[in-house]
Amino acid sequence: MQDACEFMYKKDYHDNWLSEMHETFCFWNLADWKNALENTGFRLDPLSNAYRNDWIVQNRLEGKVQLFRLNEAGTLVPVDFPVSHMLLLARK
């Protein structure tokens, strides 16, 4: 999924492609960030959340890319677009 996110969330940035290559998308999910922060002495505030930016979905993804997974029968099944943003508030 990380490779798919890297493509989907960078594909439209032609003018600043080199700058975009310094960013990483979908590196960790919210639970991964929470564990890493708590392991270093932080507490993740309950206001923290992960969300999918509907504008990006509607204007950059729908009709341009689609994600699928194989089910047990070997049939491709569409998958929802992944989370694109997180708001993390950590306290120490």
C-alpha cells in the first residue's frame, strides 16, 4: 500500500517533482505513530486522528487510479483509497 500511496499522492506534482521525492507517504499508520511516540515518553492526545482528504480523492484519484486486492477466489476486488493525512498531537 505504501508504494501505491507514493505513486497516487505524488503523480500530479510535475513542477516540483524533485521536492516531492523528499517526502514519504503512508510510512506508518496511526497505531504505528502512537506506539512510537508512547515508546519515547509521549502521550498521543485523543484529538489525534487519521483521515482521507476528500478533495484529493475527488480531484486527483477518482477516475484516474483504482486499487484492488485479490480475494480468496482469486478475483480482483476494489479497495477504498487509503488515509492520506494525519493530525498528531503528542504531549510529554
